[in-house]
Amino acid sequence: MNEYDSAKIIDLLTASCDFTETEDVTQADLVVLNTCSVRTKASEKMFSDLGRLRLLKKKNPKLILAVGGCVSMQEKKNIFCRAPYVNIVFGPQTLHRLPELYKRALNNEKHIIDTTSCQIEKFDYFPAPSKTGPIAYVSIMEGCNKFCSYCIVPFTRGIEKSRNISDILTEIKTLVAKEAKEIHLLGQNVNAYRDPNNNATLANLIQETAKIPTIERIRFTTSHPAEFGDDLIAIFKDVKKLANHIHLPIQSGSNRILKLMRRGYTREEYQKIIEKLREVRPDINISTDFIVGFPNETEEDFAETIEIIKQINFDTSYSFIYSPRPNTPAEKMADNVTLTEKKERLAILQNQLAAQARKYSKNMIGTTQKVLVTDHAKKDSKQFSGRTENNRVVNFTAKQDVLGKMVEVKITEALPNSLRGEF
Ligand code: SAH
Ligand code: SF4
């Protein structure tokens, strides 16, 4: 979501203020920090980045500093207290006003803040995307109503609000005209997507997207297991363009912890969804998110998480140590798990996941995979680089230019973070 917002900020500033992007921050007239506050580390990182930018601002007093995203929503005016040299604070819902806020800052207005909640208004202001690779991201909804006990997102991004299906499809068609072949439908809880006018669902949106002829692959993220209906299972059966991969965050394998997290499903319900998905797509690849060391997580709770990792046979996944977030119910829970124990558990969990991911990669050797070519390989510009259905990077050589194309690549080698192949 943040990457999507950052791309939109670039589009807006290029279209309205005639900015160009620079890799060299010392050349910048405006620096925008787009922030995430899901875990403590992210907000602390923002303040340390600001500390570095302060030195730059000392050398160049005309430099305008803007801070956006979820930390802005959480900290609001506090940002000016901790970092008084910041000019603008804006939120995830007001990023479309950045060009106007920037002009006010140029007119010497001090400490400009706009963190109002106007949710999907911003979509009406986004210019056509300035650049699109073969993979394009489209936000279909904003916010989240789930209020998981540990999570700050509903407080920083607001409650769920879906965009009109017609607006989303128009945006997708614009991206397709700019050569996008793979579309990622984005939102905090995309399963809850409902068109405000006709109640169309995520399943309907996927069907409509798949009808666009030049689209070759569709993905959606993030899905919530409590709202994974049979209509979505059916979509995996019917829509061949839907990638053979799903990211479905489980967070924990313990029912006791899932209840404390207020996730709204049990491990058995989660397993049932996977079972149904595997009935229609036997080799579907499944990734997930885990929170390790939730308050008072016992050894037994953790053992149940490890057990479900093996049972489901998750592929590459994200895992985090629980991070208390301000004003969430979990923040007030007593916690008898030490940080050392949490770190140990995270290492055990990540080792297990890495071993499973290695096995998946190894099993791909000798197979032919559909690869969407996104770039030249980082280490060798004569090689191409692309993504498989299960989202692995493949580097390979090809005699003709295949950039932007979906091609069939034979996998020859599995490296820790990528695959090698032959075209
Ligand atoms: N809406 C998605 C994910 C949003 S946040 C979902 O429900 O799954 C992305 C991930 O960050 C979460 O899946 C969770 O694993 C992690 N996360 C969120 N809050 C956290 C916290 N307080 N501490 C540690 N990890 C957290
Ligand atoms: Fe946060 Fe839960 Fe909403 Fe995901 S579903 S964004 S974890 S509140």
C-alpha cells in the first residue's frame, strides 16, 4: 500500500509541480518521507531519517521537508515538536493535496498540517500514471474495520471504504494501455471490497479484470481469512489468469492467541479454506504473515504455530516480533515473554519457513514456469529478470528482447533468493 501511495505522490508532484525524481538527495528541493507505523521500528526509523535530513536542511534552508503516511496520522503535531524543521505533515488520505501544501510551504507558511480523513477522495485527483512496468498496482479500497487487537492500521488509515468498480476498471485499462500485464489489486482487507453503488464483490472485480484481453496475470492482497467466502474459492477455479499463489495472513497457529488477537477465525477454519483452495488448485502456493511473541504466548502456543507451518507447508512468508502499538487493546495486555524468548522463537520460525521455501525452489528445478519479465538482471544487464506464478525472481538469458513479456522459462538452478533459468 505504501509503495502504491509513494508512486501516486511521484505522479502528482511530476504532473502538478513539474518535479523530477532524483537519486541524489542533496539535489532535492523537496524530500517526502512516506511512513509506515505498523511496527515501532518503522516510526523510530522515520525520526532517525529526519535527523539526517536536518543536516541537509542546515546546508540548504530552502529545502522543503514533508512527512506523510501512517506515522503522520499517529503523531500529527508531535512531529513538529520532535522535528521542528519539518515543513509539511500530511496523511495517507490527503496525499493528493501535497502539491497545494508544497506551494503554501514555498510561500513561507510554517508547520503545515493536513491529516484529515477523506479516504477515497484522493483517487479523483491522481493523474494518469507517469510510468508503469509490466506489473501494476491498483488500490481498490482504503482502511480496515477488523480492529485486530494489536493493529494500528484502522486508526491510521480509517475504516473500510471501497472505490467504485467502474473507476477501478478505468484505472486498470489506463495501466494496460501503458503495457501492464499483471495487475495487483490492493487493500488492507480486499475480501471486504464492495462497490458502493452495486455491491459488486472482489470476485466480481476479478472476473471483470480478467476480461481485459492483454491482462495475463492477476493477484490480490491482503486477504483476511475471516472473509474468505466460497465465491473466492470458485474464482480460483474459474479464472485461469488468477496467479497460482495466495497471501493469506494467519498470524498464529494457536486458537487461544488468535482469540486474543481478535482475528475472528480459528486454526481449523483457516485450514478449511486452504483445503478448499487446494481442491480447486492442487498446487497453489501459499504464503502468510506471523506475529511471534504476542503477549503471554506460551511455548505450547508457539509449538502450535510451528505445527501449522509444517501442516500447511507455507512458502516464503513474512514474520515479525509483536510490537506494542499505542492505544491498541494488546498494548494494555500483560506480557511475560521476554524479548530474548521472542527473538529465539522468531529465529526458529524463520528457519522452518526458510527450509520449506528452499524445498519449494529446489522442486522447481527442471520445471517450466510462466515468467513475467520485469527487468534486466541486477548483476548482469545482458540477462533478464522476471517473476514466476509463486512470486520468485528468475534470472535468465534470452537471444531476443523479452522485456515486458510473459515467457516460458525452464528452471535450472535454485539460489537462496532467486532462481536461474533458460529461455
Ligand atoms: N491487513 C493485513 C495486514 C496488515 S499489516 C492482515 O490482516 O493480515 C501487515 C502485517 O504486519 C500483519 O499481517 C502482521 O503480521 C504485522 N503486524 C501488524 N501489526 C503488528 C504489530 N503490532 N506487531 C507486529 N506485527 C504486526
Ligand atoms: Fe490490521 Fe487486522 Fe486490519 Fe489487517 S485486518 S489491517 S492486521 S486490523
